[in-house]
Amino acid sequence: RWPKTRIIIRADAGFCRDAIMAWCETNDVGYVLGLARNKRLQQALGKEMEAARLACERTGEAARCFRDFRYRTRKSWSCERRVIGKAEYLPGKANPRFVVTNLSPRDADAQYLYEDLYCARGEMENRIKEQQLGLFADRTSSATLQANQLRLYFSSFAYVLLHGLRR
């Protein structure tokens, strides 16, 4: 129905599995997935981490640099993929992060892909937690399906009201 619609999945490193990425690649679904750091990834980001460290020491504030490169795991991935490394240095602390994607550099540059596409995932998780914890969307302990459904309706209605007020 919407032939020009592009689906992009974003998720944390728990979903960074070859089977998921291969399925997305086969089915023309975009993905931006967190990637657990390791020594090889950290070495690939070495120059950027040093630049971020120097900038942080100079200004006293957090500094970020990005690197876009190709990477393949030694055993678990079936092919080489695009990885974005965020070299961030906070006062007194290194904070490197990585994401893997099948979006091309023409679709999104490294900084946009990490800060705007991937990090927005965290905001959505906050909204889900807000609904579960603050609006009791996880309370489905009634004896009947109808009662639990009514509880979820009330929670969803409250969420829509809060979202409207926030907006």
C-alpha cells in the first residue's frame, strides 16, 4: 500500500545477530543496531578516541568524533558490514560506542545515523517504561481478559493525554 515507505529497525546490541541483519538485508529493511565493543573495534577507533580525549582535556567538556568503517566479526557474521564508531571522551572517562547498519553513507552520515537515528531509540524506550511504570500498563493481573483489556485502554488513554501535554 505504501511502496515508498522505508522500514528501519533500531535496537540495542542484544539484537545484533547475523540472522536478523541478514533477514533485513534480504527483505530491504534498514537497521541500526548497537554493537558490543571489543578490542578490534576499539583499535579501529583509536585515532578518533585520541582526538576526542585531547578536545575534552582542552575544553573540559565532553567531546565526540565519529568514524565510519567496514567490519566483520571473526566467526559470527556472514559478511562485512558498515559500522559507525562514536569516539566520545567525557571528563576523566572514555565512552566509545558502536552501531552496525545497512544504510548507505548516502542515506545517513555517521554522526546523523548515531545521534539522530540510533539514539532516538533510547527516547522510545523511556516512553515505554513511562507507560509501564508510571501509568501501570504492566498491570494485567485481573482474572478476566476483559478487565485486563480495560486496564490497558485506561493506561493508553492516559499516555495519549500525557503525550499531548508534553507536545
